[in-house]
Amino acid sequence: MTALFVFHRLDAAPRRWQALAGRLATDGTARVAQAGGTLYGVWRSQIGRPRDELAVMTAWPASATAADAERALIGDEGDVLICRSEALTPTLRPADARPPQRQGNYAFRWFATPAPHWPEFLNLCAAAWPGFEAAYDSQVIGLWQATGERTGGGADEASGAGRHDGVRSLLLTRRPNLAMWERSKLPEGQAEAAVRDALSRRYELCDWTVVSTATLLTAADRQDTARWT
């Protein structure tokens, strides 16, 4: 298992997100590899985040830091106005650093969970994910725990860093499209209802949660050309 992942949230210069994303997927990948890491994915905002914001994840050995990863990723890019990077460790998933390949509706959901509730939170995830994936043609890409090591200072409204105590975590799921997002919220039959009950229980355990959706710019199968924001 890769020891460390870093989540990067980049504010691009106005109308420069697409050009910046292209360079991050090429030049950024090379810089990250030279520094000993791997580019895991580049996503663009779909719903819930600004048009010119990119989400990027990189994977690293344990000795790396969020600052190391950020420097390697962005280099001297002039189109990056602000970059916030945060170190994460994988929990139940992913088992390795193989990047997601399929296009779709990717949900980035952050949680802040009181530490005493964290073991139950993990157990609920492990129990619910197989049924969720089977019922909705969806995949749980990963669930990462924030280490607390990050760049920048102050509170971060998008991830809850500096605002919420307890265990902060990032859940990344893929659905084929937004129609399946809606479908997954409306269970049909007892099996799907049981999955929804388990997932709803997670929300009852946490102090705070927020979600936004994105599409995968580094997808291998197809590009998303819709205008979302």
C-alpha cells in the first residue's frame, strides 16, 4: 500500500483551468515522478466548487510531505493563484496507487468524525460498500484519513481543516453519471434500503460533512465536454 497521498486544491487564473490541467497532467506528472511520487488524478469542478478550481491527488512514499508534493506538482506554474495541499493516509481503500481510469461523476466528500465513533464509521463503510457498488454500477475509489499536515494556514471551509476536530477523512466515489447519483439516494427494495441505512448512520456519527462533484480530466476512456459551471 502507498504510504501517503496528498490532496491538492488549486485555484487557477480566470479561464485558465483547462490549460493548467493539461500541463499538470504532462509536465506535472514528470515533476512528481522525478521527486518519487505518482500523479493519481486531476479533476475539474462539476457541482459545488468554483469553475476555475482543480482537484488533484498525488501518491508518495511515507517520507514525503504535503509541501514537498505541492512543490513538485506545480513547479513554477504562473496560472496557479492559490494551492492548498493536505497529506492523507489510505484506510480501507485504496490498496495501491493505481489511478482511476474511467470517466464519471466523482464525489469528494469530507467528514469530521469524533474519534470514539471512528471505528464504527469504518465498519459501516466496509459493510455498505459491496451493496452500494453492486446496486448502482458505482465504485468506492478510496477513503483517506487526514494526517493534519498541510500547506497554508487558517481554516479551510472546503475540507474542514482548522475548523473541525476529531478524525477528518476524504471519501472519493465514482458513479457513471449524475442520474445514478440521484438514483443512489432513492433505494428500491430491502437490500438497497439496508445499504442506505448503513450510509445514513455514518452521517449520524459525524460532526460535519460536505460534498462536491467533479469529472476526471485524466480519464483514459473518454473526456467530459459538458459545461458544468
